[in-house]
Amino acid sequence: MVAAPDGRVVVSTDLLIEGRHFRRDWSSGYDVGRKAAAQNLADVAAMGATPTSIVVGLGMPPDLSAEWLDALTDGFRDECALVGASVVGGDVTRCDLVVLGVTALGDLGGRAPVTRSGARPGDKVAVAGRLGFAAAGLALLGSGLAPERLPEGSPLLEAVAAHRRPRPPYAMGPAAALLGATAMLDVSDGLVQDVGHVAEASGVRVELDPEAFAVAEPVALAAEELGADPLEWILTGGEDHALAAAFPADAELPEEWRVVGRVVAGQGVVVGGRAVERGGWDHFR
């Protein structure tokens, strides 16, 4: 049984499929457990709630090692521990690939949920957490990079680690609700695509300022290594699970939040004055 102190429960669920969302030759069982829990716990935080628990459905091939499974459950446990949540149930079945279905639950603590549909013209758009790191790490692994050959302390290792284990700013979700956030979501499919969901749900246009984004060293070095545009990863790369939110223009935001744009009348997403139809991960593309 899961307690719901204020009588309401926030729920989010996600699927992770081997070969589509992770590769076992790139990520350990522990990495996959951390990532699977993180992406669901971040969804709960993005509604302004405090995560309380997760439920896990697992499909696996019969030859999956006990060591890999033990590491997977350790990953679930350790990620949940970051927010005081726990694994409270689940189911297991045979499958040709590793398939994970994770459902996360959260408590609103008496607050109204922050949805995608509350942004209004005049609001400012801000982001908490990292952007571009996971996309840079994925690109590095996809290029054939062997992380074990990099020197200890290389910033490129931080990018690879971000792909394997995101670091959502969990505490910033409930904090944003208290600061008056009018709309919020976690950046799982790319900032442009995800704020596009806010724009559509709220009936507004979101204008992003490309000059507002700082390029962190791991992202910059990975882009230099691969001849890529780091801003492309920042704007369209997913799986960092940063939080993006709209706030009233007069809201005083702490340093964890950086203003990257504004909400105006209209529709869609504009980056640097240019309308963008979509950018980021598309599950059916």
C-alpha cells in the first residue's frame, strides 16, 4: 500500500526497450536501473510533486545473468533513495529483449499540480539542470569511442556518464511550484520539442534565446571531437531530464533556474527569431 497524504496521487509511466532506449554493451545493469527510475521520478517532480515510489514491470530473456539483474535492482534502489522513494512492487515475464515498464507515484503535499497548460503571454521560460550532456555522450558512444581508453578525469567521461545516468534536479520541481510556476515538464525528448508541448497545451508561443545557453566544457569538447554544433545538442538533445518551466515575469528565481526565453501570444516555438516546427526525439521516427 502507498500512502497519499493529501488524498491525490501524481502518476507517470515510461517504457524502456533494449536497443531502442539503451544498449547493454554501453550501459551496465546498474546504469539502466538508475536511468529507468530517473526518467520517471523526473516526470513526477515536473508536476510539482515529491516522488514516493515506483512499480517496475520487467521482461527479460532467460539467459540474462543474475549479476546484471542484481545491478539493475541496485540502480533502482539508489536512484529512488535520492528522493526518499522506494520500489513497492512489479512483475516479471520472459521476453526476447530486456523491456522495462516503470510507473512512478508522487505526493503533491497539498499543492495544485503544475501541468503543461498554464503558461500565459508575459511569462518567462527558465530551465533547471543540464542540457546537451546526454546527447553528447550518446554521440560519443555512437562514434565508436571507447570510454575506458580516455584518461581519468576527462570531461568527455562526464558526457558519457550523463547518457548512462541522468541527473534530474528533483528538488527544483516542488520548489518551482512554490515559486508560482504556471507550466512545467522535464526535458526528455529535447528542449525545443518539449517546450513545444507546453506551447500547444497552453495555446501560446514560446520564444527561446540561443544566446541564453551556456555550453558546458564536456559538451563543447565532445562537439569539437565530433565536429558537431553543441547548441544543437542543447536545444534538441534529450534524456538529461532537466526541468523547463514558465513563471510569471515578476517571479524571483534562485540561481538554479536560468531564464532562456519567454511566452508570447501565438503558437509554436521560435528560436532566435526563427520558427522551429520540431526538434528532438520522436518515438515513431
